[in-house]
Amino acid sequence: MAQEAKILRIETDAKADALYICLSDQRVAYSEELTDDVVADFASDKSIVGFDIQRASVVFQTLAERKLKTRPRQPFRVAVELALA
């Protein structure tokens, strides 16, 4: 059974509309682009270190709309709450 990932920290850059979700303090060995806006960072043991999300407001708006089936007023906050639930 896979181990559940816990978020260590979330780093934001409002000017760049970017978000980094850090899952591990391990050193990043390589990265893989998952979508145009999301890159996953991996350690040498192939475990996930974190996710770099560009255009975060757009990505989270889309996720929140899909999950809630409506357009939330604060999509970023709703998406983070859903991710932490």
C-alpha cells in the first residue's frame, strides 16, 4: 500500500502566480513536466519531493470548479483546503 504524502510547506509567489508544494526535504535529483503548468520534482530514490505549479490561480480555479461544480470566490483558498483535507 502506498504511503500518504504529507505537505511540509507551501511556498507562494503572487507576482509570478506560482506555487510550490513541498512534500520532502530530500534533494531534487530530476524533474518531470506533468502538464504545461505543473512540474513534479523527484529525489534520486524516485520519491516525489514536490510540485511546482505555474499559473497557479488558473490551475486552482479549474480544480476548484471541477471539485465543487461551481465557480468559487476564492479558488486558491478552496483548492489548498481541498488539498489539505
